[in-house]
Amino acid sequence: MSRRAVDGTRLGPTVLSAYTLDFQTHLFSTLPPTFTSAFKALCASALLPPDPEAEGNPEARSPRLWAAFETLGLLDRYEYIVESVGYEHIEAYVLQTCTGEWSKPILEELRIWMADKMIPWMLLPYARSATTSEEARSMLAGVGARFDFHMNKTLCDLRTKEIFDIIIDFPDSMGALQDLKDCLQRVDQRSALVQSLRKSNQKRLLHPGAGTKLILSQYVATIKCLRIIDPPGVLLFKVADPIRRYLRERPDTIRSIVANLVGDDDGGDSLVDENEPIQPLQQADIENYSDPNWEPEPIDAGPEFRTNKPSDVISTLVSIYDSKDLFVKELQVLLAQRLLAISDEGSDKVERERRNIEILKIRFGEAALQVCEVMLKDMSDSKRIDVHVQSRQASSVHPTIISKHFWPALESSDIVMPGQFQKLQEQYSQEFNIFKPDKKLRWLPHLGTVHLELELDDRVVDADVPPLEAAFIELFSEKTVWTVDDLIAGVGSVDRGSALNALLTWVDRGVLKEDTEGTFRLLEVAEEASPGPSSHVRAPAAPEVPPVTSIQQQQAEQMKVYWKFIEGMLTNLGTLPLDRIQSMLKYAPGYDRTIDQLGAFMEAARREGLVTGRDGQWRLSS
């Protein structure tokens, strides 16, 4: 008896459904465990591989093959495998073409690739029966949206992993930042971006091995990059908090910022964009809810977030601290160092400092920089006074005359210049008192530079040296052999290490020789260099920065004054919390420290054994 195929449509839907179910049940029960991996490989072969020279498997792209998959029920049962093939292909292509490519936006190119490569493959399993383009577009809408989302997520994950290096490469990485901004609007990865960047900062930036200038540069780049990704500033607020706390704990943060502002930072790029307009420091204002343009804070903003925080970089850096006064005082210290280091021929440098101060007035205000104006005026007046004194009695002394009450504290010294130097100072003082009878000069002989011409028996030595070196060599005009102790006694009080360094300067120049340990002799006739390594070979000394007391040192000295108040409180009242000590210290004359500064001082006092603290309570050590 012959068998003939029966048309399924003649069986009726009920019988056909039962037959199909029974057939698929038997079919799936006989499939080996390796079938899913083989089926996945077959589906993947229908995709054009990332390598443009490879052609893939043309037979796998046959519509008849995919129609057979549907007839056998494989597409319905293994739909997740078909989708995973598309996901993995997208991931492989994005990682291959986008890793490390940050110079230009690449998201649009990925969408073009999806249209050229992925959609033809998607037609096979998802829109084979479409007869028109509109019908195919409708059938691919769901899976197309999922694939586009996955492409955005893959690119977002990649850029999230690379974000620290992207910030380092800014502004050459603008393309990657724009892609990340677009992806975050589609993919909710904001918290992952914050966590990744904070973790990278903690590992690669916020540690003792990184210099303060490097941390500040990376922080400024982070500000610029995150404002591109998230203009409201929520991401920046969450990422910047650990950086700001770490910078606040570094003692040289203020000095690094101020040095960069006045152009004294030769260790890296400027923190301020030259194209950025100079504007006053911005302060966070209280929100005006009656403003018709008011907008609510972003949904993921924390309770301490403010949308109207300072927007320019300098205001953001200054806001690391509670007050701009610290920056103004550090600016005064730095300006004093720069002005005192200017030589007689450096009038153009004074003008440059004047221009810097004029620019900084715009940022910090006229009132805050009045002291700096006085310092600059002192430099001009000093030049004018010196010209007048020289016109009455020529002198080889050209001092810089400053106002005691307006300049930062200068480190004191007990050096007394001997011999002719002392006479020159006295003569200059007499002429100054005639010109300014209401003023009195107080010399700081340890500061400045002395130009000497030493006339020896067989040679003349020209040298520009610090005053201590000049004082020592002047003493050798009285006798040719001195001990270190006698030299120290001849110039007043100076530590032995500084004295030896000053003497070695002349040993290096061949003017002095150390006969025995601690005894030096003047060489009127130069000696030939002895063979073999010299015992006194030093690198040329770098020019010293004028010893202006730093802000940290000044604050430490001022806090010592208030220690008597604190000691009296703890003696009379016993154990006190820090906020109670702070509130009582406000009645002390001139006290203007923050509670954080007070806490740091109490910690220093504890390390010295003066107080003990536990659970925020402080008492005197027994």
C-alpha cells in the first residue's frame, strides 16, 4: 500500500495542532545535549563576522533554512539563543572597534553598522514573512529596540571602565564623553559610573605617591568632563567629595592653587583655561522658588546637593575650604616671596606681579587684596628711596624697604654682619633717617644677596652669595685661619650645619681650605687640585626662596597663643566637647578659627601629651 503526504490544511486546526505538538515533543526528546551549542553556532554563522575579509556561512543566511527552523519549532523554543547570538555579536564589535578610541563620537557609526549588518540578519529570524518594508519595520521594532539598548549599554559599560583614562586624555577625549552622555540618557548607569570613577580615584589618585599638583589637575579635568556628561552636576557632586576631602587634608593644596593662579607653577599645565573669562568668585545662593525659570533638582541628587553651586573652576577650587581668607593670606605669602626674590634689575617683574594682582582683584575683590597693593607700593617706594639715598651718598647697599605691619612675618635671625658690611648699613640708615625722620630701619641681614670681588694674591674671585657666606669671608680679612666655633661667634647666633654649608661654598670655589676638622684657612695663592676624588664636591646651590613664614606656620604660632585659654577652660571646667571649647574661644580676642582647625590643633596637642580625647570629649592629661 502506497503512502502519500497529506495536506496539513485539510486536517483542520485542532488535528494539526495536536500533530505538531506530538511531533515537536518527539523531536526535542531526541536532540543531544550538544544541540544548543551547535544551533547557536549555526545562527552565528549567518552573521557577517567582524573581520571584513571573512564571508561567513552563506547557507546559514538562506530564508529556507530559517523557514525550516520555524516549521520544526526551533525558533520558538530557542528564541533566547537567537537573541544571545545578536547580543554577543554586538558586544564583540563594540569592544573591538571602540576600545581606546576616544577622539570622535562613535555612537552614530555603530547605529549605521547596525543598519547595514545586523538588520539584514534580524530579518531572517524575526521578519521573514514581511511583504513590505513597513511590515518588516513593525515586526523588528521590539527586537531592534532591545538590540539598540544593548549596544548603548555595552558602549556605556566600556566607557565607564575607561573613564579615569578618558579624563586624563581630556580634551582629546571629547568624542568619548559625548557618547557617554548620549548612552546615559538611554541606559541607567549613572550610579555605576560614579562608583567606577570613585574607585579609580581612590586607587590611582588619592594616595601619598601622587603630587598635589597632579591631583588638582585631575580634579579640574574631572570637573570639565563630568559637566559635559551631566550639566546639572549631580555626578560631579558625588565623585568630587572624596577628592575635595583629601585635598583639604593636604598642607600644600592652597599654595599649589595660588601658585598656579599667579603663574608661579612650573610643574605642569595651568589649572585655568586661558580662554575662560575672568570673573569674581561665585558663592552658592539661596534658591529662589518664586523664579519662573526655577527647576527642581535631579531625581538622583542627594540631600546636600545644590544646583546653583559655583560653575567656574577657580570658584570650585576655592570652595574646597570654608573661607577664601586662607587663599588671600597664602597669596600674600607667595607674593612676598616673589617680590623679595627680585633683583635690582627686575623692575619688569614687579610690573608683572602688579598685573597679576589686578587680575586677581577681579576674582577675590579689591578689599581682599589691599595688603598686596601695599606690598607692591613698598617695592616702588623702596626704589625711589634708594635713588634718593644714592644721590646724597653713593653706597653699594641697595636694600628693599618694606612695611612691617603689612607684609607676612619673615623668619628672624640673629646674624650680625661684621666689618665693612656693618659700616655700610649704619651709613645707609643715617641717610634714610634724614629722608624719613619718622621711620626707622630694622635690618634683616640674613636676607638678600651680596656681590663680592675678593682680591687675593694671585687672582680675583667674583661671587654672588648669601649674607652668611659674605659675613664669614669678611672675617677672614682679619686673620687667615679660623675655627667654625670662632666664626659662629663672630657673626652672632647661627646653627653649625648652616655655618658648615656656608664655608663649604668657599671651599668649592677654592678660596678656603679645611686643614683639620673644623679649622679653615684662607688660600691667598690657589693650590693645584689634588688627584683623586675631592672631599668637598657639591652641586651648585639653587637660589633660595626668601624665608617667609607659611600660613600653616603662622596659624600654628597663633593657636599656641590660645592654648592658655584652652588650658584654663579644661582646668576649671574639666572635660569639654570640642564644640563647647569652640564657642568659648570665640570670646578670646582675635579668635577666628573654624572648628575643624581647632580639632586639628587639639589632635596635635594630644600627640604632644598635653590633652587626652575620647568620644569627642577633651581633658588635660594627668
